[in-house]
Amino acid sequence: MPEDEQLVKEILAGSQAAMEVLTRKYYKQIFAYVYRKVGNKETAYDLTQEIFIKVIQRIQSYSNKGKFSSWLYTIAVNHCRDYWRSSDFKQTSKLAELNEALVCDKSHVPYIFERKEIREQVKTAVSTLPEHQREAVLLKYFHHMKIKEIADVTETNVSTVKSRLHQGLGKLAKLLKRGVEDEEEKTTPYF
Amino acid sequence: MKKRKLHHTFDKNVDHQIEDLEQEIGSLLDEYDVEYPGEEQIIMTIDAMKPYVPVRKNKWRTVLRGMTAITKQAYQEIFYMSSLFWIANGLLIAAALSGVLLMKADPYAMVMMFAPITTIMGLIEVLKSRNAGMAELEMSYKYNFQEIMLSKMLVVGGFNLVINLLITLSLGMFYQEILIAKMLLFWITPFTFIAALSLLFVSRYRQIYAITAGMVIWLTVSGYLSQPQIIEKLESLPAELYVTASAVALILSLFKAVHIYKRGVLYEVNH
């Protein structure tokens, strides 16, 4: 969108208003990506904030080479990768596993919570994917990116993205179908 | 050549398989929704980013840029004001003119009474949800909330200026003895005063019902001011007093507008 480049120009000229507009425009998209990547709201909030600070710190290095949104997503993807390798992640993931176990203990879920249960299954299934496959699936399915754009954002080539998507979606299909079948067994009344 | 063809066929197969898989599990993936942070948290992020915005090289250039953005936006806002706003103001001109021409009401008192009503009514437009409608949403991708709000205030203020000049000139044509300068003074003073109060108000409260309260209060006050003995007293006050009061209110308005532009609106609510 041409407006993005215009807003970047204004930010470079010192406009805080333009910075606010650009941040609000992409905040939810980036938060959604990070949230689905890390699976935790608080961590996602902190990481999203760090991403946007990084964006504004590096705004001078953005020189209209490509779409602003692609540049922003590249920073988000790399920031999440850095977090993935950090010690912070290892600590948080232990807590998340504990929470996950507590959720799974509730075996008799009432029907009205079935959708929530499916959501949790999808969340767990997505979190089991290897990092690169998860990135490709999230960007393709939830952010409607084309394969070429995913390749640019994740700094790889088109064939690799296709392979990651193929493997990632295949794993998800297996995991989710199994989950749904288990759920159906649970809810089917015994005669 | 053959290898390339094989590769192409493989790629096509993978594309189809990806599409099939997406369709197969799409409805399940859709269930993975996101719980987004609240407005306050987003504002905290924006505030955390502010120190990293490149320092402006020329302050005046940035101020000029901000003013240009607000003026441009104000032009667009004219088309998004509700028809109720225009109709209500049309009736207001008719009421003011007929009050003076038919009911022989004091023209100065009438102008003083009606001057702030347009602004108070305009506040309803200003406070309308910024996400009401696609047009507003689209604008929020170009301008921040402060810019949209100030541009709406500019439209309301500008319209008030036009409407009151029309009333003053119309009355001036019918009554030769009317002092145009005095009329303008009787209009400018309450207008600038109410404009300053409005800016203070919109930056702190966003409830529409408070506008109704404001309107009732002003009508009560103006009812009191329109009494003959009060009008006489008001007319006997020196012009310098009106000019000073207007200047103070104008400075306050400008100060408040710059403050809103720099600091934001919700920021003040939260702090």
C-alpha cells in the first residue's frame, strides 16, 4: 500500500502521529502471528512490543525495497526465532506445559465447551510443529501470504516453503483428525 | 530439460496437496482464534515506542506538516458529517433570524445565545465511534485518532464561523443601526469560551449524554443572560473585556489542541 511508505517518510521526519497510525494498522496482525507462534498471551504481548520497538529503531534502514508489511513480518519472524532460542522461552514453555496438562485433565468437557476444546487441540497441534513448519503454516493460513512472500519473509526459497507447508499441514491433519475422533468417542453415548 | 519438467510436475503436485490439506483442516484451524490485548495495552506499546521515533530536524516543519494533515482530513470530514448535524444547524439559523425579525428579540443577545450551540451539537459528531463505518476505519489507516478528532473540531468550528457570519450579515442588512463589530464581539466571546471548554471536555470524557447536559446548562445560562437587565449590563461592559476574554479562550484552545495532538486522548483518561 502506498500509504505505508508515506507514513514511513513521515516517521523519518519525526512524526509520532504517523508512527501511531502505522503501529495500530499492523498491531493485531503481528500480535496474532506471535501469539500463535508462542501460544501465550503475556509473552506474545511482550514480544509484539519488542518487535515494534525494533521496527522503529530500524526504520531508517527500510528503504522502500519491498512491501513494508513484508519487512515488518521479517523482523517479527526473526524476533520470534531469537526468542525461541533464548532461555526465557525454555522457562515459559515449562509453565505452559504445566497449564496444558491441567487443561487435559478435564476429561469430561460439556458440549458447550466443545469449540474451546477444539481450539485447544489446534493450539497444541500447532505448537508441536517444528519452528520453520509452524512459521510457514501460520503465514500461509492465518495471514494469507503467497508462497513467494513467505519465502521472502522467512528468508528461504519457494521450494523449501512448499516442502515445509506440505509437511506441516500433513502433520496437523493427522494430529487434528485423531483429536476429533477421540472427541467424538468421548461424546458418543453408550448403549 | 526432462529433469526440469519432472521438477515442475512435482511442484504442481505439492501445490495441489497443500490446497487439499488446507481445505481438509481449514475449518479446524479457523477455531484457533486470538484474544487480543486491550486498548490500554496497545497505548502502552505506542508510548514505549515514542522515544525511538527519529528526532525531528525542524520543529516548525513538523508542526506545519501536522496542521496540513489535519486540514486535509477536515476537508474529507465535511462529507462524513451526518445530515442531522446540517439540518439542525439550518433550523438554528432560521430560529435566530426569525427570533430577531419576527419576535423583535435583541440581536446581540440572540447571537450570544446561539453562538456556542453549533459547537455543542458538533461534539456529538466528534465523539462518534471512530470505528463506525468503513470510511472511518479507512481513515484510521492514514490519520491517528487525535488528528481525526481535531479535524472534526476544525469542521465544527469553521462551520460555526460561517453560520454566525451569515446571521450577523443578514441582521446587518435588515437593521442599519446594528453595530457589526459589536455583534462579532458578542458572538466570538461565547464561541471561543465554549470551544476551549469543548476541547477540554472531549479530551477527558467521551460520553454523548454529557453533551445533552452541556446543552441544557448553556440554554439555562443563555436564558438568564437574555433578560433585558442582564443584556443591558453586558452591553455596558467595555469591549476590551470581551476582547481579553476571547483572547484568553483562544490561547487556551490552541494550547489544548496542541496538547491533544502531542499526547493523545486516551492517554489523559488513563493518567
